[in-house]
Amino acid sequence: MAAVLAGSVTPVAAFEIFGIRIYGGEEEAEVDVIGEPQSYEATFEAGEADNSVANAVRGASRLWGDREEPASGSAGLMSKAKSDYQRMLGALYTEGHYGGSISILIEGREAAELPADTDLPDPATVAIVVDVGPQFAFGRAVIGNRAPPPLDRGDVVPLPEEEGFAPGEVARSGNILRAERLSTAAWREQGYAKAEIADRTVTADHRDRTVDVDIAVDPGRYARYGETAVAGTERMNPEFVAYMTDLPVGQEYDPDDLERARNRLARLDVFQALTVREADEIARNGLLPISVDVQERPLRRIGVGGTYSTVDGLGLETFWLHRNLFGQAERLRVDARVGGIGDTIDYEEFDYSAGITYTKPGVFTPDTDFVTGLSGKREVLDVYTETSVTARLGFTHIFNDYLSGEIFAEAKYAEFEDDLGERDFTTFGLPGKLTYDTRNNSADATEGYFVEATVEPFYEFEFGNAATRGTLEGRAYYGLDADDRFILAGKLKIGSIVGPDIFETPPDKLFFSGGGGSTRGYAYRGIGVEGPGDTLTGGRSLLEASAELRTRVTESIGLVGFADVGYVGEESLPSFSEDLKIGVGAGLRYNTGLGPIRLDVAVPLDPGPNDPDVALYVGIGQAF
């Protein structure tokens, strides 16, 4: 005989799921009770239940989870027990068990039957006994009025059948709820903003242990965007905020557009809080108004930071930022840095840099920024000393959630002193970059890919040479277990310069390897092309590879083992006539909200005269 789940079939407390009252009368809610501490000793029994089911029910019990802490008096203990019926029953349903029973005994008496003023000994005995009953499967799983197949690939939503809502699958309550969400989402992706579940029937047959589910979807009316109203702006231009949402009046509604609008406004770095909401109802003309509520950040921001390694020394940096110069999120940023602070305190041996950058968001399209800047630096390296001034302007553009690009015009004057002598270079180039990034976390990725390609055609005026410099870098991350406690990460980078010989190429355009961001264990930019008399210059080809095995020991502590390979060649195409440099090591990670604090120790397997025996690196975020 079939039983509709809305009927009262067990004596446990009231429970509501799928929007239907399943058990008994009024829901018994847990209330906060203040009283003398009431300690208790709890036991939990689930018979021969599978570990996954027993763990789910045990994890849902606050009595069990809080067993090391006293309750707030005897009334507080009983309130917690009575609310546990609902939580544990819900856990049974999530595992597809609809015929189980739950008993919570306090001093041998059923908690649901105890009055609130019952006197209890201290400590009280609490016995939680669960009979999970049989697991049910879907007999019928029907969704009426499904959305048609989408024409746009971006509107594809997984089918409920793919998520476990199908005859023969375990009848987990979450699968039913997920099927409803997917069914309404499929309509919403095609412009039906107010799609909802019109009706559902959930029926259990205890004879054959099946659950029949019929879901009916009401798509509602087709909607297009109405006006975007902005509230909460102080210094920001509200019309510009509306423009940056990129939700033009008359365009088909798509929930993905609203998420992109939130992300686009967040990237402005002007708001400390923002919401993008659709109206509750579609207007008679079929337009759906959109509202944006914002709260602005302070106009100015100052930051400081630092890095350290035993090879590169100590680096200190600071910046000043104005977030909103003229009311359209224009940013003015001033940076300064001093680095190379090590064994010496001779300021002439330090590295210096300073620059100013202006960014104007939303030019041409809401996803295009205009950027211009002027910077100067003096950098003292083992391989060369550079004193330079650089001016650049150009555009950055975000094509979609994963693909972005940039192109700039760049002019630079630089004086170099290296093993080849003192030379001046004046260059004008057009550097461009494309980045494809699907990593789930840029500072500590556990899955995804990162691919970046750069190309820079440039002309050098002192020697009258044209050249092109290009690089291609790829990174991949793979979890070796379901909990991502073991992550295998890999990186490969290649580069080439086509044009003049090494002497007539600016040293900063040439390739070097070595240091914390490339081949660990070797001096920063210490891997290059070796000449006579222990001279070292950059090369015209580059190959770098890294592999890491990352292990999470606890939620806060991680360990890493790694190996890096670096090669720099004299010619545009690698001939491998130069040495292949390998560094190996291990690292410690301490996870924070901003990313892991990184401590790496690396050893060069083929050190040169200027390379350390052991190198130590400290920073924030994974090495790649």
C-alpha cells in the first residue's frame, strides 16, 4: 500500500521537506534556554547502517556534536534533543531512507515526551538510537513542462537525470530539490526570470521501497531587461554604474548576466558592498527592472609589503591609491620599492623603482580599461645593472570569465652595464598578452589550467634593429584524491627572441632564469648564456619546467616537494648546447585567508660560481 509522505507515519517530531509537512503537527523549534549548566553523557547507535549513512545522521545531531559541552540547564538539554529529531530525520532523507525511526532517550525516557521542567541528574545519560530502515529508490521521476533545449551553449543547464533524479537511482531528498532547481534554472537561462515549481507530489511505497515524484514547472512570462536603477552612490556617477552592469534595456534576461554585472562592479574596487537584484515582478510590457545598491569604500588606500629570500635579499614596497578620481572609478596609483637589501647596507647596491599608473575603466565597452603609466627603476643584478625610464599606454579587455587580453604601446630608454660593457638602448614596442585562466583559486589552485601567451614586436633605435620577443606559459593542477589533500601541479614556459644578436639586444629583453619565480636554488637571473672568462649574459631562447606535489597535512599546514628545470640558449631556437640547470627542494605552507604563506628551501644540482649551496624563499601564495 502506497503512503503519501505528507501523512503521519512515525511518532517523531514534525518535519518539513520539499515544502510539504511530512510528520505530525506544529514544528517543534529549538529555543535558547538559560539555566544552570547541565552536563550529559551521550551514546550513539545506528545498528548495521552503512558508515556513510550513520555518519550523516550522527553529524546532524547537536546532542552528539556538543557532547563535550554542558547544555543550558535541563530544559536546554531537552530543547536540543527535541530539535535533533528533525535534523537527524532530514539526514536520513538525504541518504534516501524514508522508513527509519529515531529514539532519543534521556535517563531512559523518550525526550519528545518529557516536560520542559523535568529534573535531571548531573550528568544525565543520553542514548541516541537510530534504525535507518531500508533505502528507497525512485520509481517514477517526472518533470512536467520542461524547458526546451537551449540554442545558446551558454544557457545549457545539467539535466536532472544527470544529477541522480531518475528511476532506479537512490531517492535522496537532495536529488529532488536539485531537480527542481535545475528545472527552473533551465527556464531562467532562456529568459523566463520568474520560473517556479507549480506543484509537486512525493509518494512513498513501503512495499517495494520506491518513491514516486511528479514535479510541474511554471515558467512564467518571458522577460527582457528594464531600466537599471542605482542607489547608494556618493562620489560615483550612478549613470556610469548602470552602464558598467552592461544590462541594456530590451535585452533578454539571463541570470549569468547579473553575475557578470556583480563581478564587473566588484573589479572597480570602489564598493565595499554591492547587490544586483531583479524586480519581484515583470512589468506589463515584458520588461524586468534591475536595481543596484552600493556602498562605497574610502577614496584612498595605502599599502605596504615585503619579500625575502637568501638569494634575492629583502624587498620592501609601498603604494598609494586613489580609487575614484572623477566619479567613474578612475584609479591613480603610485608605487615605490626598494630591494636587494642583504649583507650590505650600501644604498648604491640596492634596487629602486617608482611609478605612477592611471586607469580609466569602461572605455569602448564595460569590459575594456584604458591604462597609462610612467615608471623608473635602477636594478643591480649579478648579470647587469639597469637604469631606465619607461612610458606606456594601452588597453586591457576581459572577453569572458576565463579569457582576458591586453595591448600596449611602450617607449623605454635604458642604460645597461654588464659583462659586454656599457650600452644605451632606446626601444619602442607593442607588447600584447592573452591569458586563459580556469583555476579555482589563483593563489592556491587545486584544479584548472592557466595559459598565457605574450608577443612583443619592438624597434631598437641605437643599433637600428627590429625584433620580436614571445613567450608561452602553461600551468595545470590536478587533485589526486576526492578531498584535494594531494595536488599535483606543473608548469612549462618557453620563450624566443627573433632579431639581432645578443650584444645588440637590450639585456632586459633577453631571457634569464633562476630565482623564486622560476628555477629555485639558483641566483636570481643567474642562469643565462656563459661566455669566456666566467661572463654571463641573457639568451634568445628559454625553457623552464616545474613540478610540485602539494600535501595538506592539516587545514592550516601543508607540505610541498618540488623540482625545477631551467635552460637559456644563445640562439632563437634551443640547441641545448648550454647546461640544463635543475633545482630540487621542499616547502612548508601555512594557509591564511589571503593564500598560503610560502617557505621554500631549494638546492641547485649544478651550481655556478655565483649560486648558493642552499636557497630560502618566503612569500605569499603558491610558487605558481
